[in-house]
Amino acid sequence: MNELAFQEVYDLTDIERNQSVSVNVNGERVIVCNTEEGFFAIEDRCSHANIPLCGGYIKGTMISCPLHGAVFDLKTGTALTPPAFENLKSYEVKIEGTTISLREKLSNE
């Protein structure tokens, strides 16, 4: 099996609790969120409106789209509420020191 390598993307000290940043991972925009349960990363786009989720409201391990309020699970990328129905890719997060690295999960199970 060809395993994807982790890509260093950000310094965790620059992301406050319940805040997010948008980073580039292999040419795709990904949102990294600092939550009460740790750091999580999913595609940085609402599957309903195709706009960035960065800047959306984070509560627990969920983020809401800043445009229409669709809610996504930050752990899995699952669309939890309308108007979004399509799930997003989620990313595995690795922290070494203060460096956050990401790689695409092989499945969203």
C-alpha cells in the first residue's frame, strides 16, 4: 500500500482555541481547527455553497458555515445539518513540538 506522507503546515501556537486557519495540502485548501478536544482538519469548503469554512463558528468538534449555517463534524468531515448533505474529506493530524502536520485520511470511517 502506498501511504501518503505527512506535510508540515502550521505552528499550533498561532491558532487560538475555537479558531481556525486555512492551509494548503497537496494543492487543496484545508482548514485546521483548534477545539476543546484538540486539533482537527477537514476540507476548507462548504459542500453546499462551495465557500471557505475558515472563520466559521466552532463549537465542540463542529464548525458551521459562515454563509448558510450548515454544520460539519471536524473529526470526520460529515455534513450534520442542511443545507449541506455532501461530506468533506478529513485529514489526519500529527503534532510534533509545536508543528502541525497533515495527511489525507484513507477513509472517513
